[in-house]
Amino acid sequence: VKVGAVSLNHRDKMVIDSGRGLTLDFPFTPGTDLAGRIVAMGDDAERFAVGDRVISCFTPEWIDGARAGTARTPAYRTLGGYFAGVLAEYVVLPEDWLVTAPAALDDARASTLPCAALTAWFALVERGGVRAGDTVLIRGTGGVALFGLQFAKLHGARVLVSCSPEKIDRVLALGADHAMDRHRTGWLEALYALTDDRGADHILETVGGTFLGQSVQAAAIGGRIYQIGALDGFDLSSPAMPLMMKDVTIQGIGTGHRRALEDLVRAVARTGMTPVIDSRFAFADLSDALDRLDAGPFGKIVIDTCDITLPPT
Amino acid sequence: VKVGAVSLNHRDKMVIDSGRGLTLDFPFTPGTDLAGRIVAMGDDAERFAVGDRVISCFTPEWIDGARAGTARTPAYRTLGGYFAGVLAEYVVLPEDWLVTAPAALDDARASTLPCAALTAWFALVERGGVRAGDTVLIRGTGGVALFGLQFAKLHGARVLVSCSPEKIDRVLALGADHAMDRHRTGWLEALYALTDDRGADHILETVGGTFLGQSVQAAAIGGRIYQIGALDGFDLSSPAMPLMMKDVTIQGIGTGHRRALEDLVRAVARTGMTPVIDSRFAFADLSDALDRLDAGPFGKIVIDTCDITLPPT
Amino acid sequence: VKVGAVSLNHRDKMVIDSGRGLTLDFPFTPGTDLAGRIVAMGDDAERFAVGDRVISCFTPEWIDGARAGTARTPAYRTLGGYFAGVLAEYVVLPEDWLVTAPAALDDARASTLPCAALTAWFALVERGGVRAGDTVLIRGTGGVALFGLQFAKLHGARVLVSCSPEKIDRVLALGADHAMDRHRTGWLEALYALTDDRGADHILETVGGTFLGQSVQAAAIGGRIYQIGALDGFDLSSPAMPLMMKDVTIQGIGTGHRRALEDLVRAVARTGMTPVIDSRFAFADLSDALDRLDAGPFGKIVIDTCDITLPPT
Amino acid sequence: VKVGAVSLNHRDKMVIDSGRGLTLDFPFTPGTDLAGRIVAMGDDAERFAVGDRVISCFTPEWIDGARAGTARTPAYRTLGGYFAGVLAEYVVLPEDWLVTAPAALDDARASTLPCAALTAWFALVERGGVRAGDTVLIRGTGGVALFGLQFAKLHGARVLVSCSPEKIDRVLALGADHAMDRHRTGWLEALYALTDDRGADHILETVGGTFLGQSVQAAAIGGRIYQIGALDGFDLSSPAMPLMMKDVTIQGIGTGHRRALEDLVRAVARTGMTPVIDSRFAFADLSDALDRLDAGPFGKIVIDTCDITLPPT
């Protein structure tokens, strides 16, 4: 695969900075989310043809159904970690690890789908079955958050976003029904008021930590919380009573499988949804791109791995 | 309804001791779980006939589907709390609040079903869909725990119980496949070893608090944890990573609806399952019965509210 | 309830023409779907206030979860049949049989929701979980069909409609992605071609009879067919092999429950969806309205039961 | 794999007699269901070790989740058809096409699992979620039917069997709660009577044709019918109204995926369930074995492919 673009995730920065506890072989190539074009194929390959535009699978062995691993040792066999990464001009991958890219998206936009978009889709759509009229609470404006906003709106849901005050205008422009300043006290009361005390049917918990307890307070009867991120640390806490009295479910999410990525690509293709890119960097400016990750981007950060990004066909 | 027997729950003790935060009208009658016989009916009643043996519904307005309440104020309208209780010789109840008792169980045994049995059934069967070959982890030997053990075995599952060492023999006699001393370190390793590292597919979390985090460690890929009890306090905590990497679900459980109680009664009736009673007390010895609740009973505690418990028909 | 508008269904015509096998008490009032305003309430009523705008429930005792009835005798206790109907200026109903009307819809539009809209919603959303990128096949342009089209689009799905050629333009204007002339042979090939052989993920089978077999041919792997109508007779037929080899589900649908109607109202309210009305008739012209039902209307037929339809609040 | 035993299905006879519409390369080896022992492995194989006892997967590429194929051309890539079969002393298979055999079953018994047992499990457990207290209706005493009986009983369900009168005793001995003579009129009334008019919650429709309509009559509110067999021809028919009024689902079943076969093996291993073998034949007597298939066996027919069936380890 000739790589056209690679989008970055916080995880990439952790791997580059510290290895993130993984056993890495050096020289090591980071990066998990590519979009590019197939330039050569093995003799047995039959899923694609030379010239096809493709994106990668973040957890490439997880095709459908249950994921691999055990209670003791969850499988965390991803690209750019257990497997070699994709921040390169050319990569060689088994054909099962690739999915056809949406024709209408250029490589930069298509490269945003394998991790952040799939995570939001897997939570809200595959696990949660979000539907028209539901209320969805989103925290922040990172990659998963903005895809969650867009996927919820695709399904006719009402979206409330809790974010920094300077981003409220952009969140509303992207289709959110309401945006709340996350620094203000009283956002829970505001959410109750906006929903006539019903609460949120779906919550993308991209922060975690003690915020999980707030999410349980915010959840509707029968509400679903998707535990996705750990920006507030790796220890979750929550009051027990509202979880039990409100029939609330907390669902752990760690990206998703290839079949869901194919479903997502079909949804993007048919609805014309456009991923939000915060900024693009040349390959040589990777270091700046990683710094930008820490600054709280609005959407995804993309590395252009070749001079000319292929235009949409 | 002429009450034949009333089984006790920890909640009854909390209500009697402190009111449990509820607004109670005095004189107040505690108690939620009755078995008895209909002795008179209103003119419009049509679900039962005089002479029918019945049990009560713990959350009587919750018939099927979603429960009532809001995000701000979960509905906790139960007998022996929001509504008057059933620790009485005769009670008057709307017919919708009653379910036919299993014919093969006497009143003492039938009275154990409305809260503890329904909670275990709602978690493992209604929400969890436990099935043959699954591994179920149970904590302790209280009412919910032992019903969980019995319902899991009814469905062909394998049951591991973590309990006090002096109760291991009785747990095994009741059908558990393995029992582990809960005071010993290394029970998690023991569970991994017993399951070839697969872990537990279903966990009845009747303790909560920091034990929830242990349950997340013990859960299989795709495993389900039912958060039911708060014996370790009302604040839950858990590590985030295994929840996310193992696709684990935490489901809050607060008893269940009438339709599930009817399903449960049918299952008990057809399989001949017998609830476990720890001890029975005369009405006059209620105080001793409440003390017994604190001592860690093995199964349910029942108050015989009339001299002669009705035999099975 | 002061009735503002009543929408008609084919069933109303059958009941008026022949009784439809029901035991009716005369004088009998037909009609099931009302929108109106509460003008007086019983002392115990608490779900609404005088002045609230409401719609009726078609199967009013079905609140949530499983429906009533037995294998031998399905419950068919609907308004305008087992219960008295609503084609009247004023009706008295238990408060449990009503749902708040969407504020943005006038009575004529709101009256279309209780049967046709709920049936389409219950199939596609409650039972089927339609989602963005799915392909939905709709037959015809009756009330259920057009609501199916609209609800599918609300959720980001792609909609193919098979209808009379003179209605193709209106169907496309309503948002359908493709419309096919139902009289032409080769529509199945056309559907295969439009979907790259994937087929339809959801099919609203509003015709039945031998058309069910066509739907099975058209269904995708894992596809869902909702058997709703019997315009081609009360005997269904289908080939067995594609049903089995494609993991297809046929789901019988007979309207839905009140909780789903409440969800639907919330979705309509939040998305601004507008029901399609074919034509409106004065109360005195009921006979013309029933004739119009047979002529193949495009959307719903509504009777204005009072001179002045209440404006949206 | 050194093959120890191969169990036969009706499909094998159809393939041998007529090719069943498949394009076969000659010399062709029939047979799909083997149990045997791994005697050699490729260098890259890692799922098993030499000496492991294994069984085959009927539709070997279907690992989990959705099956392959399109609306136009369902995938029917099975062993002993699209792929070469297993009626041989030794076969070479990709390791992904095998599952560990239950240790407690000899090869003859283990060989019965890949098609018949998996089909019954996939219907009742994977798709249907059968549970204690449910009523299950089984037709006949073939391989799928008897596994259905056994799996239903494993989950605490009540089982009614409709079969030839001379087999009633054996069906009851195997655990059925009731057996009905399928030739007698009035079996539907009998079923209503046995279930207090509730009907059957799950129906294994192994006959099809016009029997599907009877199954719809027999189904409970919300009941599930699994369309599995076509002994009464490849055209299904049913009345529409009870399907719609009773919220009944008809689910097409064509065996199942490998993950479900692994679940099934775990259930068999933990519960000690023993498959029912009608008769065993030496490899040289294959012709007699195929004749026996037509005679209406009670359970599975097995070919011993080597002199000595390996004992359980």
C-alpha cells in the first residue's frame, strides 16, 4: 500500500514517548490509521485489486463478533504497537487488515476513520443502537467526540456537548443541539433542564475517572454510558445507587471490529458525512503534529505522507 | 390477601432502623415480599379468583419494559417504603401488584421470590441471557447470591462461588462447581486457573465498592457484571483499561419487572427448583429475625405471619 | 377529549363494511387514531392536565414489553373494534390510553401517528434497529410505507421504493434514494444492481402473500423482513432456501406499544419530521374519505372532526 | 487429521445422489462432520498441537458475526460440497476450520456436533436465547431434533415433541416433557391444552412447507420459529394474521459459525451431555448407512473411518 495520509491518536504519542508498556522491536514504526492505494498484491490476494483505495484496521485481527484475548491478558494486538505501524511511505499488510475507503473522501479524511470514527460508531451504533429522538451527551471536541456528534446527528438524535467555551460556536456549527461550558458548575442541572429531567440516553465517556460518576448522574433511565477514554486517569469511580436505580449500563469500548468499520464506511459513503480535520502536517513535521495533539485539537490531526494526496475518484 | 409468610431483605432492616432516606407515614408497615391467599376481591378485579395463592411485586408499578423515573429522580416506589408494606396478617393491594405463586412451593418458600430471586433472575436471565457452558461468578451466600447460583445451574452454566470458608460445603451441596475462600489472596489467580484464563462470563456483584474493580479483572472478554449490592459502600471504583480492552459491560440492577417475575415463577414451577431458607421466625420474633440478617445467613429469612402455613395445593 | 382530527386506516373501512369478524355493540363508533385536546379529567387522573394536546393509542392496553393474548387467541383489543372508536366530537378515555401530541404538529398531522406511523417505527426502529448506511426496501405509498420512508431517512438509511410509476416523482421528492416501477419485471435485478448484490437490510412487507417470497429473494444476508400488510391475501408463501442460507428474519408486526409511540413522538418533535397527508375531509364526508382509501392514496386520509383544527401551540 | 469418525446428514445423501446443484470436481469426497486427531501440522499453524482431538466446521469460513454471501448468491461454501469432504482416513485442512473436540466424547459422538448439534444450538441458544421455563416444540427425532431436545433441557426449558408413535417412549426417556403422535389430528389443541393456551415460545421447524403455518398457529405471543429443514418441500406457506397479531418471528437457520460451535463444545463438556447415535457403520458399509438415513433414524448415523475409535482421554 502506498500510504497517502496517516491520522494520529493520543495513543501514538504515548507509544512514541514511552512505549506505553509494549514490547517494541527497533527500528519501530508508529502509526495505526492509514489511507492509501494498493500498488502491488500477493498471488493469493483476492479481496482487492491494484489501484484500490483502502484504509487500515486498528485491531486488524478482529473481524466480527467477539474479540480475542483472555480475562488475564486482553488482546491488544494493534498496528503501531504489537504489529509494525503505518507512518511510512509504503507498507505491506495482509489483505484482511484493510477495508475499502469511501470514494468521496480524500486520503486525509479517509485516514481519520480506522480508530476515532470506529470507536464512536462502535459505541453509539453497534453497541448502543442510537436512534432518532434519543439524547446523546458528548464530552470534549477530540476525534472520537466529534465523530460521536456526527454519527448521533446522522441517526436523528439530539446532541449535547460539554466543552471549552471557546469551542462552543464550532460545535454548534457542526450540528450539536446544545453546547455547555464544561468548566461551569451546574452543567448537570442544565442537562436536566434541557431534557425535562429525562437525562441522556447515551453518553460518550471520553474522560473517565471521576467523570464517570457524573455520567451516571446524567444518564436517563435505561441509559448507556460508553467508557472510552482515560484522560482523567485510569481509575474509574461512580456512585452505586443511581446506576442501580436507573437501570444504567456502562459498556467498555476499545475500538471495534472490521465488519463495523465496513458498516461505518457505507454510512459515510451514503450520507456524505465529512470528517473534521483540525490540522494537517507534512511528514517531516511529525513532531509539531504530536505537540498539537496535546493542545486540544478540534477534530483529527493528519500527516500527509506523500507530496500529493490523491484526489477523490 | 391473607398473608402466609413474608421474607426479609437487608433493605427492610435499613428502613426499620433509619427510614433509609424515605418519607414514611406513621403508623408504617414494613416488608415487601409476601406469599398468601386471596380472601376477597374488588368488583372490577379479574386477574385472580378468591382462593388463589399469590406473591407480591417489589416495585409494583413496573409491569414490563422500561422502568419509571427520571435522570434526576429515579423511581423507587416499592412496597414497604413509598407504599405501605406487607408485614401484616391481611393486606389490601391492587390486583396488578400480584403474581400467581408457584403451586409446588409453600408460602414460606414462595415469599422468597419477589425481591431476591427476581433480582438474580433479572440480572442473569433477563439482562444477561446466561446459557449452558457459561461461567458465573457469585459473591457470598445471601439471598440473591444463592438464587443466582440456582438459576445459573438451571441454565447449564458453571458456577464459582467466593464465600466464607465455613459455607463452602453447603455451596457445593447446592450445586456450585467450585467454591473459593473469599478471605484468601489469590482468588483471582484461582479463577483464572479454573477457567483456563477465560474468566467469568457473568458476575453477580453483590458487594460493590472496590470489589467492582476485582470483578472487572475477573471478567471474560465480553463478560457482564451485574451491579446489585452495596455492602462495601455506595462508591464504586474500577480500573479503566480491562473494562475497555475486554469489552466488558457493567449493568446496574434494581430488582426487575412483573413480567420477569412471572417468567421466573414459570421456571421455578417447571423445574422444581426449591428456594433456600436460612431460618424461619414467628411474627412475634421479628426482632430476632432482623438480627439474623446481620449475621450472614445462608439463604432467606422468613417470617410466618399466621399460625399455619398453607400447604402446597 | 375534544377530538380535533381522526386519521383513517384500511382497517376502519373493513370494520365499517363487514365488522371484520369482530363482535360489535351497536350503536358502534369506528375510528382509532385521534388528535385532540383534553377538556375534562377524572379526579384520579395525573398524567395530563386540562388543555393538553394528546393522541390516542391504537392497542391501548399495550404499554411496553410483551403484548397480551395467547397462542390460541391473540389479543386484538383496539379502539374502534373491541373498544369503542374515536370518530366523534368528544370521547372519554382512560388517561393511560393517551400520549402527548408533538407540539409542532396540528391535529390533522398528529392524528396520523397512532397506527400507521407507529407500525413503521415499531418495525424499523424498535424491532429492526435501522441505522445509517442500511438499505431499506419499501412497497407502495400508503400510510405505513411513507412513514417507513421518512423514519429510514431520519436514521441515515438509503431507501428504495417499489411503487406505481405515476408516484415515483413524489416519492423521490420525499427523500427516497431510488424508486422502481412495481409493475415492471426485473425489479429484483434492479435492486441487486443498485446494491452491488448486497440486497435490502430491511423490508417493509406491506403487501404479503406471494410478495413475501420476493422479499426473501431481495433480502441481504442477515436481512429483516417486517410482515405488516395483507393486501395480497392472508396466505403467505416463500421459498425456503434463501431464508435459511441468508440468515433472514421475518418479523410479524401488529402496530406497537405506547412506549414506542412516546419514543416516536419525541423523534418527530426533535427532528421536525412532517407526516404526509393525502387529503382531508369534513366529518360529513366520511363516505368520500373511505372511497379515497381504496383509490391508493399517497399518505394519510384525515377527517376534521371540528370546524377549526387547533393550531400548533 | 487422522479421521476417527464421520457422521452423516441428509445433505450428504443428496450430494451423493444428485450433486445437489453443486459444481463438483471428480474424484469427489463427500462428508462434512469429522472427529479425529491431528497427526501433522504446517509450520505456521499455532491453534493446535499434534495429538489434539478435533472436529470440523461445516461452513468453515464462517468464524463469527455475519455470514458471507450476497442477496443474489448466498454463500454455501461447505465441506463435502464447495470444498472437498472428510469421508476419508486422512484429511488436510486449514487450522481455522477445526475446533477442539470435547474430551469426554469419543470420536463417534464428537463427530455428531459440527452440523446437527450446531444447527440446533444456533437456533435455540445463539439466536433464540432459550431459558428456563420456556416451552420448546420439536418436530421429529432426527439429528437436529434430538439435539434441540437436549439443549432445551440443558437450559431448563419444557420440551414437547411431535413424532411417530413408536418413538414416543424413547423421546420421553431422553427427557422430553411430553410427546405427541404427529399423525393424529388435534395435536395443536393438545399443545394449547398442555400450555394453558400460552403456546410454544420456540419451535424448531425441521419440516417446513405447510407445517410452517401450523407452527405459526402453535407459537406463543412473541414466539420464535426457527426454519431449518425442508422435508415437506422447498416452498413455505403460513397464514398472515397470527404471525402479525402474535408478534411472531421466523428465523432462517443454516447451521452456524465457529464461535457458536466452540460455545456448544464448552456446554457439552461442562454438562456431560451425550449425543444420541442411532447406529454406526464401518467405512465399507457406507451404502447401508445412507439407506438408514431414509428410514427415519433416532439420532445420528456415524461411519467409523478407522478400525479403532480413539477412547476418551
